[in-house]
Amino acid sequence: MSMTLKQMRPVYVIGVGLDRYQRASERPYVEMGLTAIRAALADGNIEWQDVESFYLGTLALGMAPARTMIRHLGTTGVAIAQVENASASGSTSFRQACLDVASGITDVSMATGIDKLGPINSAAAQLGFDSLVRKPMAPVAQFALLANRYMSEYGTSLEQLASVAVKNHRNGAMNPYAQRQKVRTLEEVLAPPYISGPLSRLQCCPFGEGAAAVLVASEQAVSALPIDETRLVRVIASVSRSEQLYSAGENSDSELTGSSIKMAFEQAEISADQLDVVELHDAFSIEEILYAEAMGLCEEGQAAPLIAAGEFDIGGRCALSPSGGLLSMGHPMGPTGTGQIAEITRQLRGEAGTRQQPNAKIGLAHMVGVGAVCLVHVLQKV
């Protein structure tokens, strides 16, 4: 029978670091990555020489980008690997680092996510034969259709849909690492241009570039190294799932999220009502609504009015996307999942400043990759 993360050696987040998410620039990825890595090392109060394995989540950097970057930190012989899992690349790099520590292979591992977006070569475009399924739909069109269906089914208004973006832009305005750092009114969010259906520009995440790094360590490392034990955050669940067959007409992303969340709750031995803070895949405003319901944070059809009423604001019963989420923090692809872990860690430590969710003890990070994979992590204050 398979083991869960909670049944293995305890895994603690000991350091996090970010380089601000931004529009495409001329900055080299090495500079961005080293900024995040050095910040995480400083946050954890350890040296690069203490890191035993290193994972880099990225979509667009090409072959072997880690070696070119980390040699500036010292040639230590650290094990390195590159991880690509669509939007969940950074989340997957974090999972791999956690598994290294939990299994006893290493005592200190680092997960990073870095991207400078350029052309992304999709394997689906290089099959060499005609696909037996329909041609893929642009994500924004897919979620616009889902938004229309949701609004029709539950009587949700455009204003309630847009309130997701209003909240997340407000949160992002307080986040020095966010790509979008401006408070937006409901009128601004509802203003044209509309990208697809009911989804205006400010209800769609910006793409760009950035970097995020997270250090994880074992109890042995915590005891042996000068790590501040009062700032430890434990990883109590790690789930990675791929799509299954779903009933016709079902939203596969929501179904996959629901099953992955169920497994994560079972591993962590918690329920949805114990979550204090959640970072989820809100590339479009409708996604936060759909995934909040799939997580069991509320009943179906209730997320939109509850978000509009402030139920999931910072200071509410559960803060959804206090970083600003993908809608405001941005979605540079490779770093997105590791950046979520950094935000939750700060929240659980009580170090999130004006974004702080009061008395946060348990947080959850959720990322979907091309609708085919889902990564979920649950973290708990020590």
C-alpha cells in the first residue's frame, strides 16, 4: 500500500524567495533565478553548499538551464533536474523536492520555478498523425463557455463574476512581487476589451516572466543547521493526479481538482472548513469560482455570491488568492506553483504584511496543467 507524505519523514519549508513577476524584459533568466535562490537561502539561513538536490520547473528555457545558472553559486556536485509539467511545472518541482526529503534521499532540497516566455513547442502539435479527438480550444474560449454555463445555471451576474478579479487585484496591489499592482474597481474590471464571452481583460491572467524558490528540509537538517525553528512550516500532503474519463458535459478541470483535493484532505487528515488560506489556479475569474466549489469551500452555485460578499477576502473565513492569484500576481508558468508555496509559507509564518490572513494555520496550494494534471499541497504551521 502506498505511503502518504505525512507517513514519511517530516518535510519542512525553511526558506522562500521570489523575483518579481513582470512583463517580458531583457533581463537574463540567470539573474532572475539567482535573485530568488539567494533570497530563499538567506530566508532559511543556510548556505548553497547545504543543498543536496535542486529542481527547476520551466516551460520555455530550453535544455539544461539549471547548470548555467547555479554554477554562479558554486560547483558543489548538487543533483539537478529540470521539470516540465505545463502550468504545474513549479508545483511539480516542489513535490519532487519534498519527496527527496521525505524518503531520506536528501536532508535539504530546493525547488525553483523560472521562465522567460518565448515560443512553447507543444508535443500535441508534433504527433506526426491526425489526432482522434477534436482540435484543442483556446483556454480563454473554454473558460468563457464555462462561465456562460455557470451564469445561466445559477443566475450569477456579470458583477459577481467580476468580483473575483476585483478581490484579487486588490490583494495584488499589496504584493511587491505581483505583476499587476493596482487596485481595480468593479467598473474597471467590467470595462472593455472583452477577450472572450464574459471575460474582460482584467479577468484574464497576465503572462510574463519571473522566478520563485523554496527550500525544504528534514528534522535532522533543522537540528544540524542554524535554521530558526519558530518559522518552520510543515508540508503535510502532496498529491499529483492526471485526468480520467468523465461524464459528458462535465468540466474536467473541476472534476480533476475535486478528486485531487479529496486525496489531499485524506492525506493531511483535514477538511475544507479547516483551511485558512488557499492559492489556486485562477487564470480566469470563473476558475476561482469553480475550484472553490470543487474544494468544498462552499456548495455548488454559491462561490460567486460569497466572493462578491467578501466571504473569501483577507480577513474572511478563508483567504482565497491573498497573493493576488494568477489574475494579479501573474502567471509566468514555471514559477507560478513555487510562488504559491512561498505565499502560503509567509501567511502561515505571519509574515505576509498587509496581506496577512489572521491566525492562519493551514494553507493549500492548487495548480492545474493544461487540464490534464493537477497538483495539490497542504501546508501547516508548526
